[in-house]
Amino acid sequence: MSEGKRKQTLLGTVVSDKMDKTVVVRVDRKFIHPKFKKVVKQTTKYKCHDETNQCQIGDFISMRQVRPLSKDKRWALIEILKKREV
């Protein structure tokens, strides 16, 4: 049997939960700039599917890549790693 492709997983922070069954997640990454040799911080926002609407702003979550669910949504919630601090 052939193995399927491994789905990419990312860790990020929820920045918006205003949509139904969807959260916006900010993923930060750091890398060294190829020309200037400085550490650069880059932020990207992804729309993530949250079937049970359990995520809140500030939660740290894990999400994985899935088939396209809508025009912008290609990620699904795996688990909430850390709830927001009140």
C-alpha cells in the first residue's frame, strides 16, 4: 500500500472568533534573512474550522491542513493546547 501525504500542522494563537464554526489564527515564524543575515519575524493569519465553536480569543491551538472547506478555509482544529489566561 502507498502511504498518503502527511498533512502539515501548525501552532498559533486565536485572534478572532466572531464567525460561526471558524476562527482566525495568527501563526508566527522566525527565519534568518538570506541577504542581511538578521532574524526576521513573520506573521500569517489562517482561517481554521472549529466545528464546536470551542475556541476563544487568546487560545493557543494546533491545526492541520485539510481539503478546501470554503474560499479561504483550508485548516481544521486538532486541539486546544492552552486556554487563554483571564
